Amino acid sequence: MRNFLFGVMATITALAVYGFFQKIETTIPKKEWIIAPRFLTLQKGVTKEQAREWMEKEYLPLYRYYSGWNAELGEPTGSGKWGKSDNTAKEKGDFVLIYFFDSPRTRDHYFPPNGPWSEEIQKVLAEHKSTWDDLFGKYFIQDKYQNEEYTMFATAKK
């Protein structure tokens, strides 16, 4: 009788554990995130050092207001065709600003596909209008602004 009860309990436990893990696997959403590089070209008379300092102290802190969204600044160090670094594939500008959204849903929350930018974005822009105006008015050329976006779905490391 004792072996029978032990067998029943072991079976119930095994089924419960198996069911729990099956449920977890089916409820984990598909992992997708967005990277959005923005290539920036300096205005004449503005040095890279001036622009970098301004971006780090004035512009990038604006992105601390938003959850699920980050911005990082860098500069292009190489570009070109396969096997060549002749920098002829595409003009990359002086800096790259890369936005990271933790999901397409987050990006669509801040930038709805068929509507104006979200209220959160509009509020921060209104509060920091001079910073926003300096982006293309003082430091960078808007006509050379390159805007790209990629939906990422797989990674080599977890």
C-alpha cells in the first residue's frame, strides 16, 4: 500500500511539474526588440568635441525619462563594401545615435504608426524645447540626418 501511494504521489508531482513547464514555455512572448541608428552630421564650425560634450550633458539625459527605451552615442569608425574599408558604401556622418526599444510595442507606444508622438514625448520636448531646437539648429544638419530601424529577433547570447 505504501509503495502504491508513493507511486501515485510521484506521478502527480511529475505531471504537475511537466504541466507547469509546458505552460511557462507557451506564455513566454516571442523576443523582439528594435534598434534604430540615427546618423548625425555636424554643422560647419562645430567641433566633434563640442557636439559630444553637448550630447552627453544636454541631449542624452532626456532619454532617462522613458522606460523601455535607451539612447547611446558613438561615432562611425569603419564602413565599406565587403572586404574593404573604403567608406564608400554610405555616408555615415560624424556621430551615430542608436535608440534601443525593448519591443516593437514600446516603440509604437512612443511613436504610434498612424498618429502624433506620444504625450510623454511631447511633454519632455516642450519642457526642454531649447535642447531639442539645438539638435538640428546649432549642432547637426537635419538634411543629412539618416534614420534607420531594425526589428531584432535573434541573438547569439542569451
